[in-house]
Amino acid sequence: MKKILLLLASVLFFSMSAQKKGKDYSEILKSNNIYEINAFLRDAHPDDPRRSVLKPRVMEMMKEYIKNAHPEDQKVKDMQEMLALLRRRPSTKITFDEMNAIIKQKQIAKYKAELAAKKSTETYTPSSAQNAFVVNTSANAAIPNAEAEEFNMLMNISPIEHQNKTVKILNSLFDNDPNAKECIVLIQNQSDCNIIVRMEGVGTTKYRLAVPAHKDNSIVVEKGQYLFTSLVCGAEYASQKTIQRPIMVALGSATSK
């Protein structure tokens, strides 16, 4: 009886601790949502007794998802990576340096493949002025894509321009010199719309980067202070960023950082 009371007290304590962080995990034992359970494992105290129940459950759910997934399902790779992390550690939580290293290796592999192919390996749907998107207003009005022509122009660069850009990005990815004057910016577009991200620095220093829907793209910029702006499916995004080392910016969906 004492053991049961102790377990209940522990669950209550850790549940209250999680709620203080802004997330309510009081009903997590009833959850069958992979991402919700994964978030709990990431946030919960290492000694939380619910871990012993939820970790094997979510691993089985991930295996089942991978087994039944469509061959072109883009979530499969993420599930495989999360499953691999869970096999090695209590959760999929990783440090900033670990995350940065993973992103860096993915980018190196991507741009090495593009350099070998002498062309972009990305597939995307070109923008059209008639590709109207709906803004979240009371009128639910559709707005034409005013940046369609500019987006297509930025994506449609010559093979020589693409090769020069790829070489510059790879050089930046391999450059570990903290005194370097430039560094790389990776933009992840999590929205359903093609976007252009504009970076305005001091004086005439300006950059623009086209990023297809649900894709990512990179650019090498001078270190410094920048105002990032973009239209993400009609919603205005603006953020001031200090760039002194490689950064990743995720735009669209529920998160804009």
C-alpha cells in the first residue's frame, strides 16, 4: 500500500512540475499521440515513474508507424531518428550543439549531392500569381501571390550561379573559424506556401532567399544585425536577429522563430 501511495505521490509531484513549465501532462498516461508522449519524455524529470510506461509505448508506436507508412511519407525519417535516439537515451532531447551538428551534416550531404549533380536536387511547385492563399480574417478573403514572379526568378538560377552558391555554402559549413566575416543562415519553411525571406542589415547590406513550401534553403551572409521579414501565406513575419554564428530560422505552421 505504501508503494502505491508513493507512486501516486510521485506522479502528482512530477505532473505539477510539468504544469509549472506551461504544459499539462496530468493525462499523459492516456495519450496515444507520438508527439505528445515524445514531448513529455523530453520535459519530464529523469526519475518520473511514468517514463517506464511511456517510453516503450511510444517506441512501439513509432515502429508501427514506420511499418505501415507510405514509401514517400516524409515523417518516416523523423520517426527513425527519434527511435534511434530513444534506444540510446531516456528521451529525444538533444543539446543545441548536437542539434547544430545534425543540421550541419544534413546540409553538407545535401550540397555535396547538388555539387556532384551540377544542379539543384530540390523538387518544388513554382509559384503562380493565381496561387491565392487565404488569410485568417472575418471575411476569409483570398489574396493573390504578389511575390510569385520574384520567387520563381530567385529559384531559377543558372547552373554556374548554382555551383558558385553551393561551393560558398559548403565552404561556410566546413569553416570553423570564429573570426570568419561570414556565416550561414538556414531557413526552414514549414508552411504550405512558397516564401521569400528578406534580410536587411546596416546600410545597403541586403539579402533575399526563396524557400519552397515544406523545404529549406541556405544562404551565406556577413555577420551583423539583421531585420528578417517575410510573407508566410499572407501573414507578415518580422524579427531582428544578431548573426554571429550559423543559425536556423523556422517559419510557418504553429512556430515562427
